[in-house]
Amino acid sequence: MLYFTVMNSSQYPSGTHAYLPFLYVIWSDDLLSASELEVIRLAITSDKELPAAARKLLLGWINPDTPPSAATQKHWRELIRESGASYREETAYPLSELSSAVGKALDPERGTPPDLTVLEQNLGIQPNHYRHVFEQYSAPRSFSEYYDGTLLAQHHLGKAYSVYRSLDSLWEQKDFRWEIQRNKEQHRQRVSRQVKHLANKGYGALAYPEGSGGKNDMPSYAAVFENLVFLDGSLCVKFGVQFGLFGGSIEKLGSEKHRKAYLGKAGTLELPGCFAMTETRHGSNVRGIHTTATYLHESRELVINTPGPDDNKEYIGNALEARMATVFAQLIVGGKRHGVHAVLVPLRDASGEVLPGIRVEDNGYKLGLNGVDNGKIWFREVRVPVDNLLDRYGGINAEGEYSSELKNSNKRFFTMLGTLVGGRICVGKGALAGAKMALGIAVRYALRRRQFNDSKRMQEDLIMDYPSHQLRLIPRLASCYVYQAALDEQMENYQQLTGGDTQKLEAQVAGLKAIITDFANDAIQESREACGGKGYLLENRIADLRSDIDIFTTFEGDNTVLLQLAAKGRLTDFRTAFNSDDFFGVLRLLRTQAARRLGAINPVYVNKTDREHLYKPAFHQHAFEYRTARLTYTLALRIRDYIKKGLPAYQAYLKVQAHFLALGRAYSEEIAYQSYRRVCEGITDEKHQALFDRLGALHALERITADMDWYFEQGYVGKRKSKAIKRRVERLTTELRPHVASLVEGFAIPEELMQQVPIARDH
């Protein structure tokens, strides 16, 4: 038997012993990299009370060229055992506490051991790294209370937090308890009752002017909207169609006479309505819809007509209950087309009977959202008064002549659609809420569920303690925080809109809606798989979330189309010029602007791998900005070259569609991160600001990793830096592992609803 099994601790200099648990775990689990070694070195060298002999010995033990022998490592283990110290998993930093106890037991003369929590924070060491090392087991609490979930929610949600909490009493009511719904008629009836209740409480009219029963508070309306996803996606969408799309179209596209006549009734649900824009044949091409609104001067009427069998309005939410529709149609006055306008068209009488000339069909069962009555609508020579034309941006005067302050038809079209951009922000918020709910369920399940162990132990490990499981969930938790900030900022921008050109806002919102709804579907699917078979059960909610949120990628604009819209917005602030004959002039301007920011990357920067650099927001921001600028510049050059060869601008555009999509995503990710950094800078509590900084770093590095092939091809990162970034993603997930429960609390998901999910409730 080797002597090290019975050696005592006196052979090591005073001050050494408190570091032994860290050294043993680090070397036994091969956690060391160059940056981790630097963290340990700094901790040792900054310990002013550490005797010189101890410092020399410890620094020698962290030299990767001469690692401690197996016999030395086994000796450390024996000393830790003989100390009688044990760890407590329920503390925020259990290994630091254990190290302190070992130091006191083996080195009592030194006094108070050093505080080594900085090592545990920066190295991200978790109980699953050392539980087997010490052959100990203490029934762990599955969370740390180091961070206050309420404070996290307040930082995360800002003003919306109070709106969230105002809804708490709602979830206690019987009609607002989650239930499995598989009959669409019963589901629709339940959702209709819920929407009526919300209308009676004044939630539907929140965004409307005070004169129409509202509070002119679009951000609060959006907070209610996203909160409803936690209960039922159908409720959220039905709420949005009635008060956001139908009511919003009256407010934003109509004049005072329309608001006075209809908006208050829409807010109380006295006037159920729908938003009839999309057509079967034309999909996302709103400008190309075929429904017409032809003006008859003799009777001062508009005649609404869907000319062909596939020119009908399609997938219209609330179609089977609405008594009025906002119908988008080509306005024809005096035989001349004036582009797409919106007209209020009655659909049903007071008894609910469909009016003459109108045909409505149920879309039937869908993949999800079966509590929403989606339908198809045809119009055959339906006449409405000319006053039903929503005429804020274009109307017909007493002489029967069309007039608009916006003479350019393209500008008029985009301005009209831009006023409805709030709907796209809400769609992004709703999808993100679905992701939060699914991730919250998956995390709470992972903090209870155990499986596998090594052959020496009888009890299994929490699945949340497995690095692979952490990588599935924790980066997505971080992204939820980032994307919430982006959507909230855009909603504030929309709230403050006072008219004028909205194309930049519309382009940014389009891109954010696309990347966030894509993210949400990915996060929900990953959450389902992370819960195994339990995630497949309807009672555990994730299945319905997956079905309901799926459609968010295509309604309010197909994501592929919206990413191209975002890219066009980035390519030039003059989108009308993009479609004009002066496209060369736009490209010359863009090339001059972009070239200034695309100098050669410093080789030192390309290979910089230290922790401080990789965690620094300036690096993340530069990486996002560089990708956007480079993609913009190269896209402009490609289009220019195609046009030089004689291709029409539209054909040149088709040649580079994939490039447009890449630029749209890059631009949107840059915007999202910029918004999040502004939130971080506004947090005055240093402890919580540090957490938000780490969440931002994890999101940014994960996004950079996702595009690593591109960064590598461009020479922006070298091989060493690429590997370092990927390792940092893993390290950050481990660092954040003790706080996942608090991070989920920061979503402010109603606890009443969480307790209705079997795998997420407290036991």
C-alpha cells in the first residue's frame, strides 16, 4: 500500500489547504483551459495573506506542463476526507464553503481561510463535478436563492411587471384554469367567454385613446397579450384579433368619425370584429390582393367584391363571430386604382345571421389554436357607405375625387401598414411567452427528475446537473431575457410614434418578429425533448404550446418574407429607392458608408481568447456589427454586379435571396443585443447587473457560435478563438446552473398556472 493514503497534512505549508478541494476537482475532472488557469493564478497571487512557500507550491500545481501526479491528487482526496468537512448543495457556493471548512480543519493556525467564491463563479464548478469525488451525498435543494426572482422579473419586464401582477387574481377563477381542449366548438365558446371577461375588465381597450374607453397604453396592452399565452394560445390570439387588429385598424387607419362610432364598442366587445387582409391566392403579397372596393358616386357607396374563387379572405380570426370586418381591398375611384385601402364591412346582423352577398366558411381543425374561429370570407357585390372607408391616409371627397397627403403610392402603402406594426411586436411577444412557459416547465422538471449514477452510489443525479442538459436549456433562458428587451424597446418606440415615416421601425420589427418566433419554436421543441415522455403528455402543456406557437412564424407575415424586409431596410433607409431605377445611386452611397467600417481585423484580436475579452459586451457588439456591415456591403456589390450584367433589379434580387435572409438575421440579432445592453446599463443593483451581463454574454457567444463558420471564413476569429468561444458557452451555462430557478422566476409566469402542470408543480 502506498504511503500517501496515511500521510498527514503537515507536509504542506500553511495556507495551502483551503485550495485543495478546488485543485482536486479541477484536475480530476479535467476542467482546465488556459483562461481557467489564469483565473486560479490570479486568485492565488491576489491572496495577500498567503505565505510565499504556499504560493510557490500552489502555482506549481497549476502548471499544465507539469501537472500534479496521480499520487498527489489521491493524497489531496485523503486529506479532504480526513478533515471531516462536508459540502451542502443547498448553498449558493457549496465548493467554496467546503474549501473553507477544509482550511479551518487542516490549517487552524492560519485563521479565517480566503473567500474562494470568485473561483466557483468564474470556473462554473457544479456539484456533479465533485459529488462523486468525495463520495458524499446530501439531499440537495435544486435551486439557489442567491438572486431574488421578483427583482429579476422587475428588471426583465420593466413597467410590464405591474401589469403581470394585476392579472394574478384572474388565474384563480374557474374559467381561467387550464384544461385539455379537444372539441373546437367547446374550446371556442370558452375562449369567447374569457375574452368577454377581459373586455369587461377594460384590458382590451388599454391601447385605445381615453375618449374611447382606453388609457393610450400600448405597452400594457402588449403585456396582457403575452401573459395570456401562459394560459392558452387561443385566448391570446382571439384577444389580439379583436382588440389589436380589428380595433387597432379603426384607431390607426380611421379618422375621428370612425373612432367615435366604433372604437369604444370594439373595446367592450359590443362590436365583435375581424381583420380581413390575407387572401388565399396572394398570401403575404398584400399589395397584390384582388379584393376590390369600387366607388359609386351616384349612391356614395363602395362595392366590395372578391372577383375569383381563390381571391377570398383566408384564415381570418374571429370570422365566425364577427359582426364587422376591416377589409383590405384595391380602392377604385373613377376607374383608377389607388392601391390597397381598408374598409369597414358589416358581416352579420344583430342576431348573428350572415348578411346578403357574404359567404363565410370555417377553416376547420388546425394544428393548434382551435379555440380561434378562423374562416374564409367571400364578398359578392356588397355595398357599404363611403364613410366606411378608413381614410386617415387617403379618402374620397364630396365631389367623388380621391385625395391623399401622401402622393407617392409606395410611401402611402408602407405608411398604412407601418401603423399596424404593433401587431407584429405582439406576435413576437406572444411567441416568446410560449418559449418561456415551455422552458420554465422543462427547468422545473429538470430540478426534480433524477436519473443515472456511477456504480458506487445508490442515488441518482438531477438531470439539471448534466452539462448536456444545461446546454439544452440555459442558453435559451438567456436568449429570452435578451429578446424581451428588444421587443419592449420596439413597443416603446411604437407607442411614441406620432406619424411620419415608419419604414425603419417596420423593418426592424419585421426582423425581430422573424428571429424571435423562430427561436420560440426551437425552444419549445427543445423543452419537449428535455422532458422526455413527460413532455409529450398533454397534461404537461408543452405539446399544446408547440402546436399553438408554430403558426406564429407565418402569421402577421411569413418569416422568410419578413427577414428580406429587414434586410432591405438595412440595405437602405430609402426602401422606395430600392425599387426604383436609381438603384445604382443607393449602392454607391451604401458602398461608401460600409467600406469605412470594414478594415482589416488585427491578428491579435482574431486570436484573443482571455475570459475578460470574451465576456466583454464591446466584443459581442463588434462581432454583431461587423457581420451586419460585411453582409450589407457584399450584398450591395453582388446586386450591383448582376445589374451591370443587364439583369433587371428584381431578377438580381432573386439571385441573392439567401444573402438577404442572412443579412436580415444578422441585422435583427444586432438590434436585439443593442436593446438588451441598454437594459443592463440601466440596472443599478450591481449583483443583478452582473447576472444580466452574464446572460447577455451567454446569448451573444451562443449566437456567434451559431454563425462560427461565417466568422471563420471571414478571418474574424482564428481556430484558437473559435474553440475558446465554444468552451465559454459551456462554461457560462455551468456558471448559471445554480440560478436557473431564479431565472425562471424572473419570467413572472403565474404560479397558479405552473401549479396546474404536473411536472412543474411543487411537491
